[in-house]
Amino acid sequence: MIELSREKLLLLYRQMLSIRLFEDRVYQLFLLGMVPSTLHQYQGQEAVAVGVCAVLNRDDFITSTHRPHGHAIAKGVPMKRIAAELFGKVTGCCRAKGGSMHIGDYSVGMLPAIAIVGSGIPIANGVALAFKLRKTKQVVVSFFGDGATNNGSFHEALNMGAIYNLPVIYVCENNFYGASTHISKVMKLENIADRASAYGIPGVVVDGMDVLEVYRVASEAVNRAREGEGPTLIECKTYRYSGHSRSDPANYRPKEEVEFWKSRDPIFQFKKKLLELDVLSEKEDNRIRSEVEKEIEEAINFAIESPLPSPEIALEDVYA
């Protein structure tokens, strides 16, 4: 806490709150039939996206998953353009060609998200190799879930990243469920990060509900990558509050388990720390919340008022 400025601490808090309130609002609109696709929501995992992306520069890149809203907000994709993309409007960040699972914005260093499990990991390697060949000091972060770590793409990518000493950080958001399957049923290791030892790179386990711990570990990994020392595998143990997607009631999870993780809510925990250290007051918290809510409503209104795409744009962007 001491190493970060008051402004930085409040930015971390504001970004986590933005993700949570945006996701809650989008869910309400989904129930009203206004969002024309399914949703894979990020409530509960905010500390991971914010803690990692807060370390990155604008020209550093990330690859994301079928659960990308939090990554997009944390990396700086404008909320208006995210909302418009969810609504299938031409003003969306991918001009209505991506939808919820393919949000991205090249201008802020987010490749359009990839919904195929584990597929973003080798793509991150390719971007990292380009950065290395150009000697730009840029880094790449690949976000993926625990379900991806039993895919061949995960193992092949980590091996290649290691042998080529690529400036890439592999961030596993271990929320303990690959869709409805608990991780204990598909692997015997207690920690996914232990798999890093097979490839000769560091593997670090971090509390994914603590934004400062995520920030600290990510800082070390990013600095290491920038200095040409190669990849790091970071396992953030976290929890998604909703089901796998909006059609999943998540009845496979014990009620006590959900209550335990919600008692460790990353936003509530961080707010409590900030209040204790007089970095934040209740009055200022109310102001921040009000500003975030206003930004979200402006984004939603922008999306509603934006035009639908014409059929002709389906023929655009096919070839570079």
C-alpha cells in the first residue's frame, strides 16, 4: 500500500467498482432481452483483471477469453464502445462483429477476445515474439481459465514461451470450475502454477481476491519479461459469482462455498483497507460510485441510440 500513490489506489478501486456495476447493469438488460447474445460475466474476479492491467502500459497487449468484459474495462477499452458491441451496434469496439465473447480494441492493446478455450495462449506467444524481434520492451499478458490448463495449447505455448524466452505473462484465473466441472476432478495437483516447473519458468500462486497481491506479483512478472528474462505463470485463485454463462444457474456449487467466497469479495476487502488507512472516506466512496453509475448509464444510452450495422459491412474487414 505504501508503495502506491493515493491516486493509484483509488484508481484500482474505481476500476474494480466499474467492472462490477457494469456487469450488474448488463445482466439487468439481458433479462429484459436487450442484449442479443449470452453473457459470461466477471463478478467476483475483478481483482485479477485490474491488478494485472494496472501494471501494463497502453502499448502492452493482452489476450482474453469468453469472459472478457472485465479485462476490456481494465485495459482501457471505452465503456461506450463495449456496451455498443454487446448491443450489436455499429459503434461497438468491433463494429458489431464480435459481441460479448469477442470484445477488443487494438488501440489500447487488447486483441479481440477468443472464445475457444486456451486458444489465446499461443497467440500471445506470437505477439510476444514480434515484440522481441522488434526489441520494443513491450510485453503480452494472456488471461485464461483453469479449464484451459489441460489443453494442448497451454502446454505447447508454455514450452515455446520458455525456450524462446518470450516477454509474455501467463495469467490463469482459477475460479475452480471449467463450466460445471470442479478442478479437483480433472487434475491431481493442488496448484496449477506448479506446472511451470516442467518448462523451467517461475510459477506463482496468488490470492486472486486481493488486488494488491495481484498487482505485486504481476509487477514482478512484467518487469522480468521486460528485462528479457522470459515468461512467468501466475495462478490467481478467484471465484466467479455467477454460473458459467447466463443460462447456467450453477446448482452444482455448494451454497456454503459460494457464501465463503463472497465473504472475501475483492471490492469489499479493498474498500475496507482504504477506509482504515484514510485513503478513502464514505463520502468519497459515494462520489466515486455515483460517477461510475453515471458513466455506465451514458454508455448504455450511447449503445441504445447507436445504429445497427448495415448488411453490407459483413463484406468489410474480410481481408487485410
